[in-house]
Amino acid sequence: MAFIELSNISKVYGTTTVVEKVNLEAEKGEFISFLGPSGCGKTTTLRMVAGFEQPNTGSITLDGADITYLPPRQRNIGMVFQSYALFPNMTVGQNIGFGLQTRKLPKEEIKQKVDEMLAMVHLESHIDKYPYQLSGGQQQRIALARALAINPAVLLLDEPLSALDAKIRVELRLEIRRIQQTMGITTIYVTHDQEEAMLLSDRVVVMSQGHVEQIGPPSRIYNYPATEFVAQFVGQLNLLPVSAVDMASATCTVAGHTIRFETSVARELSESPRLAIRPEELQIGFPAAGEEANTLSGEIASVLFLGAIVRLRVLVNGVLITADIFNERNITFPRAGDEIVLNFSKHACWLI
Amino acid sequence: MSNKNQLTTNTKMKRDALEVRPKNSFLSNWIGVTPFFIFTLFFIVLPSVSLVTRAFQDNAGNFTLRNFLDLFSPAILSSYWVSIRISFATALAGGLLGFLMAYAITVGKLPDGVRSGILTFSGVASNFAGVPLAFAFVATMGRTGMVTVLLKNVFHINIYNMGFNLYSFLGLSLTYTFFQFPLMILVITPALDGLKKEWKEAAENLGASQGMYLRKVLLPILMPSILGGMILLFGNSFGAYATAYSLTGGFINLITIMVGSQIKGDVLYNPGLGYALAVGMVIVMLIMMIFYYLLRRRSERWLRK
């Protein structure tokens, strides 16, 4: 039996269904992310796990015990909020010790735990400061320490890095992962940032409009998206109009070129199927070779320099295709108007 | 050559741009607040100076300490005491009632419209004082007032037989509370609006009961605002005159009524003593402000300075 289990939980506000029949099983020590656009129900689902909202249907069990209707304070679940939510009237030490104080632990024990938590987030010297004296990143570290001080069974993080600037965000997310792995704590993390979700998680739950689109390890989600929504939401994707499909030979026609595709990935096709391919799967300049190779030739419409990646927009018989190539120090950029050949394997594309 | 021309044009444009900006002159910076300084000079600073100097003069204009020595007569001391007591009682009662109501309309889940309704009422009621307020209470809670009669005839409760009297300390406190609690609602609502929902959730999440959240988080955070509101209520009540005068007609000798009778009275006319009484009131308020300052400093050490 899974350590934490969400079975068929739904949440309805008035006539709007915010969360619809969500199922999830997480093992002990697993890091799970809820990923999706705003309003997809990921935060509501997290809040139901925390106990701030109650599902209209379904149940939540933690380590075998039904906690669906248990008040938040009896759940022993730690939570980190987007806005830090540190108590402004308490020092850093008092904030971290608050959860231990509610558990009526002896003073020495609280002090010892507070010191231990502060050492974990590397803020030992800030114990007597008030929240307003700390930066956003420091406040969020303290909030994390406060949530972990109570030795929770599960740690919940609700977009904890969204209010921070880019550099701190990158630093802190690695820190969160390090601490999670050291403590081996089961974690549910809500984010709309796919990079964050993929980098941190053992498994990602992609959500849209209240329901789960796909659950799986980051590489699975990225390479084998189960639905069109997942394919489009996670990463960049070319969706090219297809004029004719021959399932028997697994070929189709895209912008006047015959393309071979992978049949095993193809699911039931929509009325107007499209060919999906990631921009980084397209290679430029090499001549097409072998039975598995596809070739598209066209003209470069624009070149965007993104740092590590150079993004080419290529017009192939009126169809715009995005291709990403790696930057090199002495690269000679192709220019708009240049003729170009794009190659890709049949395993790189699939029909949606 | 063309580059050079470009440069000259740019510089010229820059200079032009600087010239069209409004001049940052001393006059334009201060003109907006000038009426404030004029008003404070004429109606706070000068009257205060005159008040203090005249408090040290006798009727003939000679220097004297007599007025201040007279303050220590039992009648005057008792009227200071009753004013302080009534201000303290109504600040506390009005403050508590106002806080609870403000809490209900901000944190509580009331239907839309209740909040704005109560806030509008508070805006009006906090300014409803003086003769109209006194009359309203006489008409309702007086010996033959509507509420008194209703209670007596319908519920067979005679509040006057039970010891209530509108023209007493209790009655006056009740009347004052009518304008005190709406004022508290007005001053405390913004502070309650500033409470973050996440503080409560974080406390719950960490295992705190509702009581512990109130004691350890909510009240400490609101304490500076509550104290500020209550000191305002104290001052509001301490300086009130017309309500008490028209309700009790001097039955209860508030210090403001004493000042009034010394300055405009036909019998007790002694303006020097009146000024000294007023200076005494300023001193009482100063002492209150010092207490307030000390309490507030203790309760807000976590606030951004």
C-alpha cells in the first residue's frame, strides 16, 4: 500500500468543478510535483492534502489512515507557502520552534531542534532576527525549516519559489532537493514551472482543468506525453499539419515531404492529425541517410540567440518549424533567407 | 562630421528637456501643506501658549500659582477622576466591542453588504455626538423612553427599578459607547484587513489550536493597532463635553463640564482656574500618551522601523 494515497478526490465550488477525480499514490520518500497552468486545480489538491479544504468526494489516506476529514493540526503534515507566511511578531528561532511549542515539548528539546534546523538551512547566525530583517530567500529557508522542525510525515510546498528572483530560485530549488533527500521525506510540490518540476521530482503529475493528464517520471512525461495537452505544455513542440496519412506504411505527408513516423507511439488519431516533433530533435545540414531518416528542406525565416541554444524558425513550403541547435563559441549563425535542410529520425516524431 | 552633428543635436535636446521640467522650487514643494501649518499655528500653537500663560494669571493679569493649587480641591480632583474613569471604561468597552465587530466583518464569513453597511454606519455613528445623541438616548433609554417603556410593558422588566439610570455613570458610559465603538471599527478594520490568511493556516498546520493562534499570533500582531485605537477612544471621550452636558446637565461633573462652567459660567466664573483645569487635562493626556508609547514600543519591536 502506498504511503500517501488520493483516491478519486473531487472538489466543487458552487457549480465549478475545480478538482475532478484525482488519483495518486506516492511512496515513502518520493518527491512528487503537481505541474500545470494557473487554475488547473493543483493548489486546491495540495490544500486538500493539508486539510485546508475538504474534498466533496473521494478520500485521502496517509500511511494507511484515512485523513480526509481530519483537521489540519492533527495531520502532522508540514507546509511551505508561496508568501513564506512567517509570523512577523516572532524571531526566526520562535518561528521554527512554534510547531514544537504546540506539541508542548521541553524547552531544551525545542532549542536543540531549532539549532539543528537552522544549521540545515545555513542560517545559524539569524536566530534572533525578525522576518522583516531577512531577504525573501532567507525567509523561505526559515519557512522550510519551520515546516520540517515538526518531523512531518509529508512535506507540502505551494509554489515556494514563485515570489523569489531567478538566481535565488535556482539556488533554493537545489537546496530543497538536497534537504528532501537527506531527510528522506515524502514531498508534494506545486509549481507552474516545468523546469522546476522536472529537475526536482521523482514523478510529475501534469494537471489541466481539474484533472490529471499524466503521471510519470520527468523523462517519460517529456518524451512520451500521454495527451496533446502534456505534449504542448511540457517543453517546446512543433505541431505540423498533415495532409495524408498511410498507416500501413507508417508514412504521412507534411508540407509536401513524405515523413516516416513511429507507429507505436501513435494513438487514436484526431480528425485532422498533426505531426509532433521537439525542436531539439531536428538537425541541420546533414544529408538524409538510412531508412529511418526524414528530411525537410526550407528557408530560414529568423534566428534567435538564447544563450546555450540558438532557435531557428524555418519555413518549409509555408509551414513554420522551430529547430533548436546548441551554441558554440565560434559558431557562424545561419541567416534569414538561407536555404536549409532539417533531418530527424522517424523515432523522434509521432502523430497526434 | 555627421556624427559630430548628431552629438551636438543630442546635447541640445537634453538641455531643452531639462528646461521644460517644472522648477523644483522650495515654494511649490511646501505650498500644499501650508494651510496645515497656518491652522496649527492659529488653532493649536497659539491657543496652547495662551492657555498655559493665562493659567498662571489671576483675574487682574498678575502672575499666580493659585489656579494650580486650586486644582487640588476634592471637587476638582473627583471630576478629573470621573472623567478618567469614564474615558477608560468607554475606551475599553467601545474598543472591545468595536474590535469584535470589525473582526466579524473582516475575518468572519458574512454575506456581502454587511461589511460596507457596518462601515457606513460607523462613519456616521462615530460622529454622532452632542445634543442629538443625548436626546436620542433620552428618547429611548430615559425614564419614559421608548425602549424603557417597551421593556416595562411588554417584557415586564423595569430597568430603572433594577438600578439603571441614564443620568448616571453607567448611563453616560452607555451613551459614549455609542460613538466609541464605531470609531474603533473604523480604525481597526484596516489592521484586520492586513492579516494574512496564511498566518492562520501556517499556525493550524503547525498544530496550533484556535486559542493558541489568537494568543500567539493574531493578538500580538494587532496589539499596536488595538492600543492606538484605544488611546484615540480615550482622548475622544476625555474631551467630550456637549453629550455629557446635555444628557446629565452637570449631574456628573466631568472635567470638561468644570472647565465650561469656570469660563462661561455666571456663578463660578473664574477663567484662570478654567485654564489651569485645561492644562491639567493636557497633562493627563500626556501621561496617557507616555503609557501608550511605552506599551506600543514593547508590542511592536518586530515592526519594520
